[in-house]
Amino acid sequence: MYKIIISILFVLFSHPTFAEINKSHAIAMHGEPKYKKNFENLDYVNPNAPKGGKVIFSSIGNYDTFNPFTLKGTSADGIGNLFETLTVSTSDEAFTEYGLIAESIEWPNDRSWVAFNLRKEAKWHDGKQITPEDVIWTFNTLMEKGHPFYKYYYGDVLEVIKVDDLKVRFNFKGNTNLELPLIVGQLPVLPKHYWEKTNFEETTLEIPIGSGPYKIKSFDAGRSITYEINNDYWGINLPIKKGIDNFATIKYEYYKDRGVEREAFKSGEIDFFSENSSKEWATSYDINAVDKKLIIKELIQHENPQGMQAFAFNIRKNFFKDKNVREALSYAFDFEWTNSNLFYNAYQRTNSFFENSELASTGIPQGNEYKILQKYNVNFKIPKDVFIKQYEPPKTNGTGYIRKELSKATQLLKKAGYEIKDGNLYNKETNKKFEFEILLVSPAFERIVLPFKDNLKKLGISVNVRTIDSSQYQKRLENFDFDMIVYSFRQSLSPGNEQRNFWGSDAADTNGSRNIIGIKNPLIDSLIEEVIGAKDRESLITATKALDRILLWNHYVIPQWHISSYRVLYWDIFDKPLVRPKYSLGTDTWWVDDSKINSIDERKKSIQ
């Protein structure tokens, strides 16, 4: 009898229900949080930064909704300042979440669920308390009616339940997705009492309430929007929020294109400008305002992963389904000539979907990465080159003469079943001429695409370059209505669930997903799960490198370029902390210097 009782107790207390429960102010993906429980403020802020002043930022295009959580419409820039999340990350750690609306976080060692204890002081803009019911309603609504992104990001959540008046718990379908407790904390929480009275799926310009540090002060639909700091913001004294959100008023002015936006900045209509053109950076700021230091022109280094900016194929199109065709077209893009003649040699060629990070694949696979790939090689027959060659995009001598490269492209196209007739490339089986469209949203990119188009013409491929406005462009992307686009696949230091949305087979047929390429590859699906299920940082790096390598060798994109710094210009009205965050620009830690703002008009007279 004694042995039976002991056996029963062993079974009971070894069950997950009785597993050790962690409770903390923060949760790290791997290791321990940098900032301990009683930290006073983040290292890269000035906790005594004054709050005040008005700043004007800019945006391109227009907007038609204050609901940024659905597929429909274009949301206003800065609208995220109205809404807070359960937890928030920092800009000097790879992936750690600290309690924001949640005062503390609870989870078992196997991370099969997570619970959030809400702060009593957390309030909506109308003074009502944030409740577990708000969290539950938000989650269910985003999964049912929100942007498709949420279904992939939170797809492993089984249920959300109220534990008590201040505690909400997320139960998961399993315990293999170790980052799920962290990404659930990123959930933007919405006020149930406000949104349930609206049609959540429709665009709206009714000013919403949130729980964040800003409110909408005024707006001119599609043209401008002004936010004012919420003087009753409940979180102002939280250590995670000290020294952040220092501008009293933030206005976004909208412009029809970058050229107009740039000139508006130089004339003083905008306070801050982020330059994305190497040509403009090199040639457009030889002006008195820069010489006299009224405009600060600054190259700020960072340690962010650069992801992948590239010509992206839509492989839903029959003419891009063959990997040989995609590889062939890569030989027609002359990066070296482009960098020298158009970019003032400002860029480096991108060789990874996780560029500028330890996650990028390099050399040939070795160690545990090799073991992962060999494991899947049994069923998926990975090409031999993956194991014996380092992936590198085609490289030219920079002269503009690329006969050798075009010859290689021709061989690949012939292998794919194409032939030249009367100077045009035809599919031998269908007798269809090879022609496609490159869709652009920025006219500035036309000068980069046109030399590529000319090189493709030498292969017999006819290309139409079309530039459309931002709202049309967004709709075309959401419906995968394009042949080729220029696209940036942004990555974090801790990739996970979002990889399903980028490359997963299920996302390929879901309008609005980030799988704009249309990838349906069981091997990639399996490697994504390796990334998500990584038990520690080393395993995550290894699995991500393997995923990166397979993406590269499938030639889903033609890699372009990157720069590991921010190119920023701003009128000399700001001050900023002495310590710069490693993984962000950190403008939310800047503040307006009263002495500078009071003298700026007089100083401008010196350059007129």
C-alpha cells in the first residue's frame, strides 16, 4: 500500500500541472533578462529628459483608417502610439520582453502556457481599467477579423482564459514553440467596450481610444495627423518607460513622393528626415543649412540584422516556377556597375536573408548545421551544391560589359526549355514569349531597374517597368497581383513564428501574408519549425543558418544591397542620450532642446 501511495504521488507531482512556475518582471528568449527586477531605467535613455516641444515628421502617400490591425485600408503613421502591449522589448537585447500592461509574467519551464498579471493602474484613455476581458476580446477578434499576420503569429495558441480580475492566461497547443510566451506578450490590447460597438473589419476615421502615451489631437484625412502627449498616461513612471516618448506634440505631414518630401525638409517644413537614396545623400545636401550646422547630417551605425532587400519573384507565375529561370535572371543584375555608377559605392552586396547578423549562413555547412541538412536530405534530396559551395550572387567586373554573365544565363534558360527566335526568348513547349512586369512604388527606383531591364533584353526577355501609387501598390501586394517587385524582408535578432508568414506553405495562398514569393516547400516548412523549436541561442543560430542557406539556393530572389547605418538629417532642435541603442535609431528617446528651438528662427536668418 505504501509503495502504491508513493507511486501515485510521483505521478501527480511529475505532471506539468505541478511543474515549477516562473514568475518575473521579464522573460528572455534565451538566458536571463539584462535588466533585473528593480532596475531604474534603460541604459540608452536620459531618465530626466524634459517632455515638451513640437516635432514634425513626414510620410509618403496617404491614409484612410485609424485601425492598423486589419487588412483593409492604409493606417495613419504614428497610430501605434495610441496602443500598448502586454509586454515590450528593449533596443539593446536580442529578444527579451518586459512587463508593460502586465506587471509580471508567469510560465512553466516547458513554456506550454503563459499568464500575465495586469497592472491595477493600467487605464484606457477614458479612465476605465484594462481587464482580462479586454485581452481575451482583443486576441479573439484579431484572430477572427484582424490582419492574416495574426493567424500565423499566434496560431499555436489554444485558448485564452481569465484566471481572476487581473490575470489572464494563454494555453498553447504544445510546448515546442519556446518563443510563444514572448510573442503573446507583444499582443496590442484594445478596449473591448469601444471596439465591440464598431465594425472592426471596416476602415474608420473615428478617433479611437487606447492606453498609450499619445492621443490624436487633430487630423486632415490623408494629408496630416497630429498627436499630443497624454498627460494622464498611467505608465509614465514605469522604469521601462522613463526617458521615452518625450515630444509633447508629434505631427506627420504626408507628401506625394520622396522628392517633394525631401525639399520640404530642406525648407524647414519637416524636422527630421531619413534618407534612403545614396545619390541624394551624396549630392543633395551641399547647402548652407548643413554647412552652418542648422541641419545635422549624420551617419549612425547600428547592429540590426539587415534582412534581405531584393528583386522578388512571384513564383505563382508559370514563367518563374523553374529555379533555373530565376537563377538565370540573377546574372542580368549588375550590382558592381550599379553601386559604382549610381550609388557612389555606398553599399555592400547582400548575401543572406539575415544579413549583418550572426544568423547569416557563411562558407559551407558544418557541425550541427550540416547534421540538420543531412537529416532532411534523406527525404528532400537537397542539391549537392548546398553542401560544397558557399552561396554568392553573381559578381561582375563593374565595367557594365557582362557578356560572360549573360552567357551563363542563356545556358540556364536553355536548360529550362527556352530558345531565342527573332531576338526574343520563347518557351519551346508553349511557344509563349518571355515577358513580365516589374512593379514599383517609388519613381526613384526606375533608374536602378532600367539597366537591369536592358540586360534582360539582351537575353530576349521583354520587361515592362510600371510605377504606381502607394495605395494601389499595397492592394496589388496583398492580392499577389504582380510578377516581380522590389521587396525588403526585415528580420529580427530572434527569428521565430513570423518565418511561417514569410516562407510557410500555408501563407502562400493567404492574401495579405508576407509570403509574397509564393513559396510552398516542405523542406523550408520543416526548417521553419526547427527555428521555432530551438531550445537555446546556439540551436536557433544553427537552424536559422540552415533555413537561410536553403532559401538562398532556391533563388527565390535576386539579392540587392544593404548599409549597416542610418542616414539621417534633422534640424538642430534636438538633444539625445549619451548612450545609443544598438538595435534601433532611438528617436523615441530624443527630446526637444528649448534653447535650440528658441534660437532656430534667428539662426535660419544667417543662411538666407
